[in-house]
Amino acid sequence: MKPEGVDVRHPDKVWIGGEWRAPHSGRMIELISPDTEQVVGAVAEADEADMDAAVAAARDAFDNGPWPRTSKAGRLAVLARMADVLEARNAEIARAWTAQIGGLASFSVPMQAGGTANMRTILRLAGDFEFEQIRPSAVAHTAVLAYEPCGVAATIAPWNAPYGIMLAKAAYALAAGCTVVMKPSPETPLEAYIIAEAAEAAGVPAGALNLVCGHRDASDHLVQNPGVDKVSFTGSTAAGRRIASVCGERLARCTTELGGKSAAIVRDDFPIDAAAKLLTGTIVMMSGQICAMLSRVLVSRHRHDALAQAIKEEMEKVVIGHSDDPASQLGPVAMKRQLERIEMFIEEGRKTADLVTGGGRPKHLNRGYFIEPTLFANVSNSSRIAQEEIFGPVLSLIPVEDEEDAIRVANDSAYGLSGSVLTTDADAAYRVARRMRTGGIGQNGMRLDFALPFGGFKSSGFGREGGIEGMLAYLESKTILLDAEPAAL
């Protein structure tokens, strides 16, 4: 069974060593539509034995196969063909996302196209990167800095943006010469199946890219496998801590892009109505399920009530509906447990802050995982709704005394992934941004450019994806000191 319009050829199999094979477990993972709560598809469930087989295939492909020894130009030519295949399947990839987590169909096509466009950006960056560089040395005639693939990479993607995130990880790793084991979220595996099929069609060698989708225990087994040299993980901070601890124990390389509780500082020069429209439009994007989401709003105390009223009016205009309805501005959240988590936080918020609007399930929808856009005002930054990642369309409005206090409150968080300064003054935005302890800041909105480094401070993880830094995450540097310049350079 597959969602309508999604033509994955082997959903009942895993992709290991260049072969579609039946899973060792013999089980399937059901995919549930958050619009209807009905099963819309199923894929093979990989268990520990499948994880080991995938690592063994990737290990053999790295140690003995052609991919790491293929020239940069050769690798990039294969990956460019892979991008061509994916580009031709964009509408299908978009339908898969909508079917699995209820992402708005009106947003899905450009979002998934952006994932493939980012792959092409990665290939351009790799093409310009010098994998062998001459550096000055005080002790040798010639010093060569060689960048070499770090080995077998396990790439683990989340359920909210499964295509773009998984494709970027795989593209960086493959361009660097690594071999890869893809482990998608069990809620959103179809995009990784399409990536594997594109790799097969493009001629990626056997074992260079593998696909296994499993639940938590099997995924933990994958991370612990000594054949994995590098883990690249995007997901929750709790899971990231576990992965980092396992990698630290065996000194495996690790990149983690984790949760966030990003602050938007609204300076007094920024119009109230414009702020309300911007912040409402942001919090309903992907039903609030974005790690960089601006979920804390810091505003001067004397403007707090006016902004709360303006956001209330904007939220009450939001059209809530099924993800395939072009009129919908807010679709469902991804799954039942996520809806229940959001509702738990809303109940917590009622105890410590003022519920201005929202907080319940829409009355006109009696099926599906829907929740109204929700605004809390007079929020204390020490409360749970201000400190913990909710991952839903819930906005906390926090009054502050002045700009200095806003910076202090913004930094009073375990997280540090993103943020924004709402102001008409670019100099002020820069000044405030330099004092905010986050990996990225955008003036006037949640602004993300994945051709540049992306990642966080503190509990938002370590390492960077995007830009040339995303390539370096899959490379080891080797210093070679010589008495003469080698002919090979």
C-alpha cells in the first residue's frame, strides 16, 4: 500500500549493498495520515540485523569499493545525474510529504524543490573545494593538507523535513567520498526510498548508499556499530544526547542539529501590525514543527498588550483545514503523540500565563491531529512553555523592560539555534544579533539559508550543516610534510 501518486517501487524492502532485499524482521511500519488518522502506506521495518548488514555493505564499499577512489569530477557527475532524477520526481516527493505528516500541499512542491536545488548547491561547493592544498611550513619544503573522506556515515533525519535534510546529509557525505547508511524517521521514510531509487538510477556504486528504516532500538544499534565512523543526526535534544554519548564512548565523529526555543526580539521601532502578521505567519508554518521556529516573542512591556491583541486578531483569521485543501493556512500536526504533547504544554501554560486565543482543537474538524494557533501572553521566561520546545503552533509573548533586558532573556535558555531581531534598523539588528547566543539570526523573520552554515549553540547541538562547513563535517584533514613538491599535485 502506498499513498496516491507516490510510486515507490519496493516499499516492502530495504536497500543494502546495491540490492532491494526483504527485511530480516519480516515486519512493516505503517504510515498514518494526520488528516484522516487512516493508514496510507507501509514500508519495511529494519531490525538490528538489517542495520548490521547495511553497515557491513557501506564498510566494504568504503574499504574496497570504487566510490572513495573515484575522482571528484567522477563522483559529482554521478550525483548530478541523481539530482536530475530527483528533480523529475518532485511532485511525487511533495505528495509523499503531505500524505505522511500533513504538510500543506500548497507549500510542499516548492519546499521539496528547494531540497533538490540545495543538492545542486552542494555539488557546486564540492566542485570548487580543493581536496589537496599547499600550505606554508617552517619545517618542510612542501606541506600538503589533504582532505579525505571520514569513512562510513550514518545519516539520521527527522520527520518534519525528511527530504531536504536527508538529501543534504547524503549529498555532502557522498560528494566527500564517504559511503552512507540512511536511517529516516519511521514516520516519514518514503522520501529516503525515492533518494535510494535515484541513486540506483544514477549509477551510485553498490554499498555506497544504503537505506534502512527502523524504530528506536534498531536505530540505537546502528549508532553503536563500530563500523560507523560518523553519525550525522537531526532531531530532538534527548536523542541527540544519547547519540553524542555513544559516539563519544567510541570516539566516532558526530554532528548533531537539535532542538530550539528561538527568540524574536521586537524593537520599539518595528510596527505592531507588521510584527503580528510576521509572527503569526511564522508560527503556523509547518504547523510550528520547525526546530528554528520563533516561539518566544520578547517585546517592551509598554507595547506588550497591543502586540498581544494584534497577534490574536491575526491568529483568528488563520484558515485551519486538511493539508490538500489549497485554502488551508494551518494543517494538522504530524502525529497523535505530537498533538498530545502540544495539548500538555497548553495545559501547563494555562497555569502560568494568560491564554489569549486558541488552545483547543478546531470545532469544524472531528478527525485528524489538528490544533488551533495558540497565543500566551504575560509569559514568564522561567516557565515550561518558555523554556521547553513545544514543536507546535504555540507562541509565548514575554514582556521585557528594554533592549538590554530582551538580550538577557533571549539568552536565558538551554537552546541556541536561531533567532530574530524585528527592527527597521540594520545596524541595531547586527548589534543585537552579535550578543544573542545562537547559531543564526535573521533580521525581521525566521530567515534560513542552507547554502551557509546552520547549527546551534548549547543544547541545540554542535557542528554545522550547510556551506563549505557542511562538507568539512565529512572530511578528515591529513598533514603531509615533504622534501619536495610531488608530481601528483
